[in-house]
Amino acid sequence: MNEISNKKRGVSVRDAAQTQKRILAAAQTRFSLYGYDSVGTRDIAADAGVDAALINRYFGSKEKLFAAAIKGGFDVAAHLPPDLDNLGAYLVDQILKDDIEDDEEPHPFDALGMLLHQTVNPKIAMLIADSFHAEFISPLSKLLSGKDTEARAALIASYVIGLATMRHRLASKALSCKKAKQIAALAINACVEAC
């Protein structure tokens, strides 16, 4: 839809962009909490305060909205320190930290929730797998040196997902002890080092 037709209808381009953002944020929250198959476009539209027809207008389909909702959710570059020498300790600290800074609001988008909820529907599971590989495993493997970088990046990802699941989904307090953190950091660091 172009700017002229939007103006004729009394909708500004800026409003369209804001509407898309609201729809996307509502979709991220819903998909994170309930999974793809349990969420309807009407639920998302209601959360965004818009008509459900706008989802198809802006995103084309529920599946395309889901693809847009997960885009960037697994971006490894946003979660890495500048130096990979101590990657294990850094990731473990990030995953197992309990508190959120006072000035930092928790984002309703939960990439882990998206990952865990979507394994039932094969088509959506493939979207998640492709996104996770493209945004997390592949970029991380390019930062590693030595042999088998993709396999090592996948192992690091499995530690990250496992730790995050145990801590944030299963609320395991056992991972809070210093020894557990050290062991997890050593395991991740072993994957960083060249084989």
C-alpha cells in the first residue's frame, strides 16, 4: 500500500509502521507464551489493538508473522563479549543471573520460550531451526578457530539452551551454586578451544 492511498484513507505511513510494531510485539509475546498452534491471529490483533485483517495486510499470513517475530531473536552477536577467551563464564553468568537492572524493563519476547514451544509443528520447527542456525550457530562458528567449528558452536548452543531451560523454565536452584557455574563455564570454554 502506498503513501497516497494511506492518506486517502486517513492513515499515515507512521501509523502503519507503529501498527506493524504493535502487531509484531503482540505476536512475539503470544508465540513465546503459548506456541504457534495455540495462538490465533485474532488473539494477536486484540493484544495489538487492531483489526485481525491488518495481520494479513502487513505480514501476509500467520506463518510469515511468526517468521518476522523470531527474526533477530537468536542473534548471538548481541550476547557475546568482545573476547571469547572467557566465553563460558560470561554466558553462564548471563544465563544464570537472577536480577534485572532497575532501569531495565523485561522484554515480553522470550526466544527460549519460542524455541521450546515450537517443536510440535514440523513446519514451524523448521523455521525455528533455520533461524537459530543462521543467527546463533553459524555466526558463532565463524568466530571460533581450529577444526569442527560448526560442531563446537552447536555444542555451545546446546549448553546455552540446556542451562537456560533448567534455570528459567524448570527453576532449578541447583545451578546457582558456584561449583555448578564453574563446571558449566569449563564445558563451554572446552568447546571454544580448538580440538
